Amino acid sequence: MFGPKMKAACPMCSSIIDALNATVVHGSQRVNLAFVAKSPLERIRTFARERGWNRLRLLSSSSNNYNRDYYGENSEGGQQPSLNVFVRRNGKVHHFSIPSFSWSRPSRGRTSATST
């Protein structure tokens, strides 16, 4: 969405987040939603203010391995869109991911649903 080397955030991601900013009030009655970008948090917050995003939970992965661990970047460090869902059932947290929004299986040996 917004890597530290990018001059501007991805227009497609920004468009989707524009819409979610308006609807997160309703969705948050049933789910927790967070957006993760690799830029430093202050840069993300500045961009969010410029876009009028005032209802979203924005997180930075600039100093951790989140993007790599959860399919948000490829082996060369390039960004790739991903969706991660964590669900608690019977006292266990299950992780579901859609790497690169494709139907291909991740190559790092993870399954699409894992318990942690």
C-alpha cells in the first residue's frame, strides 16, 4: 500500500481504504480491522489525515517482519497485496491468508489456514 521508498501510496489501495473508512463504524460492531503499511507510522498518519481517514486503525510494519511473514512482500522485498484474517475459535487463533490476492499457494511451506 505505502512502502517507505514509494513517493505516494498505491491508488487502488487508497481507493479501497477510502470506502472502508466510511463503513468501518458498522463493520467494527462485528470485526476488528487494521491496515498495515511498511512506511513509518508518522508518514502513514500524515497521509491518512490528507485523505480524511479518521476511523481506521493504521499500523506500521517498518521495523518488523510482518510483511514478509504474512505475504505482504515478495522475496526481493517488493510489495504485494495480501489479506490476512485471524479468527478465534474454541480458544485457538486460526490464520487464513490470501497471498497476493491470487489462487496460488505460498511457496514458504505455510498452509492457508494455520493455528497458532
